[in-house]
Amino acid sequence: MLAIGFLTLLGIVGSTAWLSEKSSSYFDESNRSRSLRAAAVELRSALQSAESSQRGYLVGGNEIYLAPYDAAKAQALARFDRLKQLLPASSQNVAMITRLSKIIPEKISEMDRTISLKLDLQDSQVGAVFRSNRGKALMDEANLFLSSIIRQADDQLETLLNDQRRNATLLRLATIIGGLVIVLVVGGATLTVFRYAREVSHARNELNVLNLSLEDRVTRRTAQLAEARDRAELLVAEVNHRVANSLSLVASLVRLQSNLITDRASKEALEETEARILAVASVHKRLYSGGDARFVDLQEYLSSVLDNVEASMRGQGHVASLRYELEPLKLKTDSSINLGVIVTEWVTNAFKYAYPDKPGEVRVRLRRLSDGKAELAVEDDGIGRAEGPAKGTGLGSRIVSAMARSIGGNVEYVAAGKGTVARLAFSASLEG
């Protein structure tokens, strides 16, 4: 069952990494299509503005129209150069660009000529140029080509959007199927535990019956139960040991995958995933080495997690330093895992975003509050928490919120001078 769960987890991680890479490719293509569309729209608008200014001057004779005409003409030439760079290479597009390269200079030349004639007070020749309708024909032909480019960009954007929706559906299906498999594995393990507990209860009842007759059999049975209890404790310790090793193996595989990836965003996402897995693995290592599997010593556990995060961040080239003050508190195992993931997310974000161009200090504090709660705080003196879209993917913030809700905690971000303080107040069966 552990092997099935491990393979399922690998499948989810692999599909997530693959779909993330596809999403990055779709994002680049979408940006290119949007830029192409914007260049075509702005070129068309610039030509129309230049034509409107030209006609305003020819009709009214007011030279105030010449300044916007010159600006629109310069903008049209610049946007046309940008359009040529962005338009994908194809026989149809090459033909359009070749034709536009003749139409646009000819249209601008026609407008320059009429303005020059107007400046020389040759109104009759200006009228003759207008009556030829050559300028209108050039403008109509340019609009036709530019509208085709705009439709081409819109069609590409719609295709990319449909592909992204399809990939999102695949990711949801993979996650749901993987979750169902993991639930089945957990259910099988739970059934095994219940069967084992039932067998122990049956053995205890037999012992009570035998106690009524023979004292020596009671002694022997007691010894057997003590041995069974030792085996059960050893089994629990072994399970925690194997889970810790399995999670460490998963983290190592994620690290290997990260080393093979050149895309920075994907590499950072895998490094964050590795840190989260190591935070969970650290709890099982503490349970394996400790005597009580119900509670975790937060001082020892968080110290280990923070040391791992600091080493990982320094290995990635971040120069911030880490200092922590942790009071000796104990917390239930599940809540400790959530707390470890939260502090990993906050410290990792502080290393990555608080000090983008200079070294600094990240401080972590765990203390008991007077109202029976405890507080976890991560503080920095960096550039502060910016408003607007989250840096990175935003997955870390969603993880922190979900973990905080699971332990009944309240997350708060406070601006402190030039830096930021992230606080989590929680009360989850604290001891110590």
C-alpha cells in the first residue's frame, strides 16, 4: 500500500510539473499574440489619426493640426516596425508585410504631398489629389490587411485559451484520481490497524478467562502481551521511519528534477515543493526518534526545519541571514506538520522577496501568549509586502491560508517600518 501511495504521489507531482511547463509555454505565446494585436490596432489608429489631422489642416488651414499629424506619422512608422518583428513567419504574412511596406509609405507620402501643396497655397492641386481617391484606396487596403492580422491574433488567443482550459481539466482529473487512490490506501491501512486492534482485544479477553484458573498462565500471557506491545511500538516507530525515508526520497527526486530544469519559474516551484516535503518529513523523523508519537517538540522540530530552509536558500544564492527564538512548546503531530509548512513558506518568501538587492535578516519567533494561545511570527526589514498580484504563482499564500484554517489559526500581515511581519495566532492542544 505504501508503494501504491508513493507511485500515486509521483504521478501527481509529474503531471503537475508537465502541465506547469505547458502553461508557461501558453503564457509566452499569449503574450506574443496580445503584443501582435496591440501593434496592429495601434498602427491602424495612428494612420487614422494622421489622416484626420491632415484633413483638418487641409479644410481649416490651421497649422495647429500639423503637430498631431507629425506625432501620429512617427507613431505609425514605429508601430509598423514593431508589427514586422512580431508577425509570425508564413507565406501569407510575408505577402501582407510586403504589401503594407508599400502601402504605408505611399499613404504617408500622399498626406505629406497634400500638406506641402496646402502650405504653398496650391488649393487646386490639393483638390485634384483628393478627387483621385488614391489616399482613400490606400487607407482601405491598409485597414483590410490590419484587420486580418487582428483576427489572426484573436484566433490564436482563443486557441491558446481553449488549450489551457483543457490542461486545467486534465490536472483536476489527475488530482481527483490520485486522491481517490490515496484515500483507498489510507482506508486499507486503517482496516489493517482495526483488525490488529481487534486481535489484541480478543487476546486480552482470553487472558481474563485464563486468569480465573491458572496464575502461571496469567504470567505467561502478560509477558506475551508486553512483547506484543513492544512490537506495536516498534511497528509505529518503523512506520514513522519508513514514511520519513519515503518523503526524503520524494524530496530528493524533486531536487533531481529541479536540477534538470532550466526554466526559472518551474525550478523555483519544484524547490518550494521540496521544502514543503522536507518540512513534513522532519515531523516523522522527530516521531521516530522521540518517545511520544502524539506530540512534537516545536523547539526541536522548527529548529531543524529552519536550518534546512536556510541551507537551501543559501544554496540557491540568497544572502539573507536567519535568526530564531523558539519557546519550548509541544503540539499535536498533525498541527505540527501544518505549522512546519507555514513557517517554511514564510521564511522562503522572506529570503526570496524581502531583500532583492542587498543582504538582510529574517527573524522567526515562537512564543506562548497570555490568553492560552501561541504565536508564530516571521519578520524582515526588507522592501515590504507589495499590494496587487502576488509575486510568483500565489500557491504559497493559498497553502498558508489552508494550513492556518486547519489548526484554527488567524493569519495577519503587518507592515513594520520598511519590512513585513507575518503572524499566526493559534491554539491547538498546546502542552509544555
